[in-house]
Amino acid sequence: MVPLQALIFDVDGTLADTEGAHLAAFNQAFASAGLPWRWDESLYVRLLDVSGGKERMAHYLAHHVLRSDAKAPGDITDITDIKPDFDALHAIKTTAYTQQMRAGALALRPGIEAILAAAHQAGLRLAIATTTTESNIDALLRPRLGPDWSQRFEVIEHAGTAPRKKPDPQVYHQTLQRLGLAATECLAIEDSANGLQAARGAGIATIITPNPFTAHHNFEGALRILPSLQDTVIADLHRWHADAGR
Ligand code: XBP
Ligand code: MG
């Protein structure tokens, strides 16, 4: 039996229900760039199948805008010349998102703060493996966990360090490497099918806490599917981890 050494947390949808705020920030960026794009929640739920904000916008352009049948009847706009500068657009989106997060309205998901504190107390090592942009993590966690939040996490991997986005396992491989641990010594906590696939792709047993944007995802292969970590204690994590090793 390999003892549990570390917990690796996803960010968006896992530490907090952030996708609604990401959606608002995308739409703010489109408006300020003068782009006739507006994403509603049902479309965004589908677009979330593509990890990464820039990748999601490029996917939208290719599959929802440039497709000729996507045009409204009589719409004579020559869509072929819509080539947004995705880097610039994503920078506007990230500013809009971080402003929302720094305003502090959004709470961490139930049980997250308690499990982080209990894990630290129990000597479990903590890491973050996310697809999102680095500045988004600070904007989310600084107002909620304090200015020294990053000291709680030994390793923080994000879009800047792992450009191949989930479901590619790169971000988890790199997290394991920097922790110096085997996949079997860790548990991952995720909210989405892409996240589950990425963690499983690196061989890590994964606990899923779905949210309204991901509840319909296929979570086959998950170690546990829980509504949240609210009722989870460290002993549960050790037990489930031991089960995974059997
Ligand atoms: C989820 C994502 C992110 C966010 C948007 O990240 O796919 O891309 O939706 O953030 P996580 P960016 O792995 O934490 O669930 O616009 O910064 O990409
Ligand atoms: Mg997520």
C-alpha cells in the first residue's frame, strides 16, 4: 500500500464556481472589442468542452461563426474577415475576470477552505494543476485565502507552464514531477470530464465534484463523485486512496 502524500486541486469549477464569471468576462471582452459575439449559458456549457480561453474563442470562431449556416438570414456581413487578435482579446477578458474576482463576491466551494486547512494540518502536501491563466488564480485566492495563499501550495501549474490544455495530462505530469511523487501517492480533485481525463492520463486517482456547468459530463473512471467536499474529512481521502490502490 502506497500512502497518500499529496492532494492536487483543479481551480475553475473545483475551488470555486468560476465559470459564470469567466462567461461574463468573455462577453465583456467581445463588447469592448466591438465583436458581435454574445455567449449565453447554454452555449457556454458546450464551449467548455474546449479547455483554455483562447482555444475556446478560436473554436467558437471556427465552429460557430465561420460555419456559413451560422449566419442569420439576410446577414451580409463578410464573416471571412473576422480574425480577432485572440491574445489581445484574451488579455481584455483576463482583466475583466480578475477585476470581478478581486471584488471578492464569489466564495470558495463548500468544504474547500476546511479541507485545505485539514490537509495541511495532517501533513498532506498541496498542489494546483489548472488550465487557467496564472493571474486568475491569484485574483481568486488572494481575497479568500489571504496574501500568502500561494505558500499553501508547494506546486502551482497553470496555462503559462503547461500549454497543452486538459484533457492532455501535461499539467498533471509536470505537477507530479515537481512534487517528486508517483501518481499513486496522490489524489486529484476535479470538476470536469477534461480534468478527469487529464488526471487519469497521468495515472492519478481522481475525485470529482461536479458543478452546474459540468453536471452532465461523463465521469466514468472517477474514484468518487461528490456534490462537494463539504462533508469530506482527511480520513475519507486516505480510505478512498487506499481503495484506489487495491
Ligand atoms: C478551466 C478552463 C479555463 C477557464 C478560462 O480551467 O478551461 O480555461 O475556463 O480560463 P481549470 P482562461 O483547469 O482550472 O478547470 O480564459 O484563463 O483560459
Ligand atoms: Mg475545472
